[in-house]
Amino acid sequence: MKDRPSAIADLKQAFNLTEIFLEKIANQTEELRYHTTVEIENLEKLLNETKNWLDSTSAEQDKLPENVDPVLKLDALKTKRAALERDLYYLVRKPIPQCTKIS
């Protein structure tokens, strides 16, 4: 029970990092952008799905009395955060393609 607020805060921090990254990408010109549209859309989709999941599950959890098993489980929070961070860090660490000049 005590770990759940910390796990929620960690997940929200992952939301924040993902949103900052997506905003940075959106502000780049097409020539400077080296992430594919599909990669960006997949990250946005995962972010939105995870946010919706947290909102609905939190609302469901808030309705439950304290003596009932939780619906918002610590393992699920950690799994959702790990999936979001995995996709985010994949794009963050993606190497910038080297341009070769043809003479």
C-alpha cells in the first residue's frame, strides 16, 4: 500500500519525460527529424493508452473500500512504466544517421 503512491509518481514522471521528448520532436523540422512517423505515433499511442489506463484504474481503486483487494496493483504500475520507458529510451538512444556525401 505504501509503495503504490511512489509507483504512481514514477509512472507520472515517465509520462512527463515522454511528453517532453514528443514535444521536442514535434518542434524539429522534417530535415532534422530522424525518427519515423510510425515510431513517434507508436510512442504517442502507448503514452495515451497508459494515461487512460491509470485514470480509469485509479478511479476504480478510489471507489473501493480499503479492506478490498486493490485493482491498481504495484506490478501493473511497474510493468506499464517499464514499457513506456523502454519505448521512450529506444527513441532517445536511436543513433543519428550519418549522411554520406557522394562526389
